[in-house]
Amino acid sequence: MQCKYVEYKWQTPETCAHDYIVPVIIKIIRKLGLPFDSKILDAGYGGGGGGGGLAYTLYNHFGFKNVYGFDASKSGIDVAKNSFPEIAEKFFIHNTYEFKLPDYIPQRFDLIISMEVIEHLYNPKAYLANINQWLKNDVYLILTTPYHGYLKNLLIALTGKFDRHVDSLCDVGHIKFFSRETLYRLLKEAGIKLLKYYGLGRLPFLWKSMVVAAKK
């Protein structure tokens, strides 16, 4: 039996993760000092950015005009286009495993943002390989994913919340759970160099998510 893609029903352009992740992404972008004509791709924005919320923030509040975003979810794309009509043409449906981007958008980028995406992917290595090809030489990747370290995992188990946290019955849930070390290894194998690491939300080592700034 062939497995089919399960559509995530997006209804709003932002999620709860937006509040604590996006400010750090903005902080990193400011430090990078990218020119405003830089080409930026939000690669699979559904997971944390919501339906195009991050792309619109970069466009409307920070002046980056060449911002694009894709997701496999049709509802996510519809939400983005309806919520941000000024840049509706910048959003498109795309499978993260498909290398060839649509002809009407740039094929190489100065910055790619992957916000809460890799934990939903069966093969994050293939996704990172595509990102590596979409990046120009000597440019940047900002990647976020939920944090799973020893202390946090131990507390989840001791408090009886394992089944709720790792819900095997959720069709659109997380299927990969990264620690700091496994995330570093994923980036290294993709040929991407780590620049900076941030833990986000809650107390240190109980973080909700982690963010890395990296460079090809």
C-alpha cells in the first residue's frame, strides 16, 4: 500500500512557536548584515512560521523584497496568499524532497531559513542536500527544530508525559527528534558549517527549540 501525503490544515498565518523563535531569527539576520536585495527562501515555512508570517515580516518590516516561501501544504499556501496579498506571488507549493524549484523564482539564494521543518521529515538529509544546492557559495542558513537533550527527555519520562510528547498516533506530528549533537552531525554531513547556536524557550537545557546559524 502506498502512503499518501497528509494535508495539515493551516488556518492562521502564525503559530505559538512564532513568538519565541522569530525574534531570534531576526536578531541573527541583523547580525549577518545582509543587503536588502538579498534573495531569501523560507523553505517549508508551515511548521513554525505559520502561513508565510516570517516571510512577510522580513518583507514588510525589514525591507527585504526578494523573499520567497514554500510549503507542501496547500492550506498553508492559501493562508499565506490570503493573509499577505502584497507578496502572494512569492508563495508556492513545493515538496522539500524535490530539488527543482519553479522557473519563475530564483534558483540560488543568499539566505535560507528552515523553521521547525526537519522534525517532520522522513529524510532530513535529502532536504539538507537540496538546501545546500539552493544556497549560493559562502552564504547562510538559519535552521530551527525542537530541542531534545538528556535532561529534558528524562523529565518528560519521569513526569509521565512521553506519550503526549511523542504521539505516534498524530498523522502530522514530529517523526525526528534532534539533540544538539545529532543536529550538528546532520549539518556536518551536509557540508554546512555551524556559526552560532541558541536554545529557545524555558530554562537552559529544557529548551523548547534550538536555532543554529550556519554557513555553506
